[in-house]
Amino acid sequence: MPFRLSCLLLLAALCHAPEAQVTWEPIGFEGLYVSEIVTRPGPSNTDTLYVVNRFTQQGGLYRLEPDGTWTQIDGRSYDALEELGDGTFLTRANQLALGVSHDGARTWETVTAIDGQCRHTLNNVHESALPPPIGAVAGEPPAVYVATGSICRSDDGGDTLRLAESGEGFCGEAGRILDIAELPPSNALPSGRLVAGAFNGMGYSSDGDTFTCSSFQGRFRYGIERVEVAADASHPFGGTVYAFLLDSTIGARTVRASEDGGETYEQRHVFGAEVDVGSIVKVTPIVLPDGSIVVGLTGFTRHPDGTGTNHIGGVVWSGDGARTWTLLTPEASGWAGDGVEDMELDRDGRLYVATRNGVWRSSGALPVASEASPEASGARLRITPNPASRTVRVALDLVSPEAANVTVYDARGREVYCEASGARGEHAWEVRTERWAAGVYVVRAEVGGEAITAHLTVAR
């Protein structure tokens, strides 16, 4: 799935287990295989949902309308769909043909200007904030990176693709690259960093062209399938990197994490006991705006007569850095999705899941709090309304008089607002957000050596 969440600031804040059971509802294509799902900002502060329906006479690209009906907008057989923002999409159709759309998926052109090494499977796409090449005109759009088995780069919004300098022969081996993510700028990494996962381990790049091997390597041992970043403005390296992989040494899907910019990794969890889905064959993760993680687990079991296999799936949640997990799809939740293929979160906090049994949606927002828990000092931070489109109220309640600073950071870790106070009691500021880009922002309060963080969603 998609790097669609590059527009969100994913922070490692204080996380809490869901207070109420998440329930699920089907919203279309029951009994059919839906392989990809994408959300993008739509009119009237809503999101537009796109899905790819595969392997049936109803196959193609569909859009969910406000009245709950689906409209087919392209009847081609898609294998992958990625959204880059501003109405730009990249697709893989008919197995190897890359397509680009700059008008919200209404019309498509085949990407023909592709380096030979980039003519491969479209695995994932990422719009990077790393600086453009030296000599590039200021103000050009961010580079787009495409995992095609190699690391390929586009500096024109996906119209042309070239091989990144060390994209072929990743870390000295022909490791097929499957996913890319980005750490935002931080104290330790002023320009941010790309992290990439391949069949032979993890690597990283600070210039977007030259990739360095991490210490997490092992040919035919570690097959990195997905890479996610939980960005955190207070983290010295910009956030935590999560690598979801098949560890052939133990024959299981696992997750490892890096707290030093992707240079070293520690094992956090071995999947298998969270939900009864048989032998796990696919792990589909998404990081929520509060830094917690939702993972779709897909497994298979034999049919009762012993012939063939039946793909089944479940969804789990972790609020402690992928160490422990809670099941979000127990039998009483209404869930009947088979085989999780993709997941997306809309601006209202609802989770959409593409499965081999249609599209499912959480019946309410997932528990990502916009009010931080009080610290030991008793200080409390509140944000209303949230999401916001114009003016937002940021309130800080101090139990005792002490110096306090409230700072708001955007998705790239840049300061966009700062205020200070010191007197006891509640302090509130009316913050205008009209000129801010839509997305998720970190609100950080520093009080007496403690830090409280919450997140603010700006919707357009």
C-alpha cells in the first residue's frame, strides 16, 4: 500500500488502548477481491475513496460517491495504485505498464520515459521532502521515489523515472527493493532521511540518490515487505522506523524497529498468536496519527475437504511501539473481511480496509486522542476543534506557576507557531490555520522539564 500517509505527521506520543470496541461495516464489493485502497482530500472537508477491484468482470478503478454508491472510472485491470497528492496518481496496469494521472484519476497517460532498470513491478511510491538535486530550480516539487524492485526517482511528478545512483545492487546485492519511507528533518538528521527495505535487509539515504546499508542485513534471511515511519518532532532522529518482514531464520512474520535513523534495528514482535488466521502470509501495516500502529494479518487454512486454501484475515493494534497487540476484529465486531490487502485512514479517523471479501470500514474513529494525558506535574493540553479548518483553540492548564512553551510543528518538523506562559491556571491561544497546509500537526508543550504532545488535524 501506499505511501499515502506521507501527508501525515506520525508521532510517537502517549498511546492508549481503545476505550470502546471497534465495530465494522461492509461498504461494497462483498465477495470480491479488492486489492488497493486510496483516500485523498475531497470537497466539503471529506475524503474521496478509490479502490481497485481485481480478477472479476467488475474489475477496474472505482470511486466512492457521497451517497454511498460506487462509480467505475476506469475499467482496466490494475495491479497497484498510489496517490501522490494534488490529484496525481501512479498505477501499474496490465502487469508492467506504469500510468500517471494529474487530474484526479480521470485521464491517464503511460509513463514511457523510464530507465531500463526501472521497468519492473510497481511496489510502492513515495513523495519525498529531501532536497532536489544540486542546481535544481528552487520551488520545484519534491522528488517522487518508486520501488520497482530497484529504487527509481522522478523529479517531475511521475512523468519520467530514472534509476537512483545505488538503486541497482542494493547494498552490494541484487536485493529486490519493496518499500520506501521517509524520516522528517530532525536534530540528528537536518535534511531528513529515506529508508528502504529489500529482500536482503534495510538501507538509508540522506541525499535521495546514494543508499547506505544498515547493520540489518542478511541475504536469503530477511525479506523486508513493508517499511513505516512513526514521525515524532521530539525524537532526535525524527521518529521510529518500523520494518515488517519475513524472517526466514524462524519462519515467521516479524516487526523490527530503529530508533537511530534506520542504522540499527531491534526485534519488537513475532506475529502469530494475536488472531486465529492460520499460517500468516501477509502483514499490512499503517501508522496512525498518534504513533500507534494498526496491522492487517492475512493467513490461510485448508478447506475442510483438504483441497486448496482459504485466505482469512484480522486486524490488530499496538500502542507501545509494536511490542504488544490488541485484536480489533473479534467475532462480535461484525468483521467478515477475508485476507487484508490494504488499509487507509480518512481525516475523520475511520479505517478503511480492502480485503478479499470487499471493502470494510470501522464504524467510528479509531482512538487517536487529541487531548494529551496529564503529566506528573498536572499540566494538561487540549485542542478544539479538532479537526479544524480555520481557528483552533490550544489550551494549556498549569497546576503551579512555572515556565511553559507551546509549539506547533508541521509534517516536516518545522515550527509554525510558538507561545509561552508561566502563571498558574489555564492559558489558551486562538491559532489561525487558514494558511497552513492540510495534514496533521504536532502540538508540543514543555513544562518544567516535561513534554506533552498531542496532534492537530487541519482539514480543507
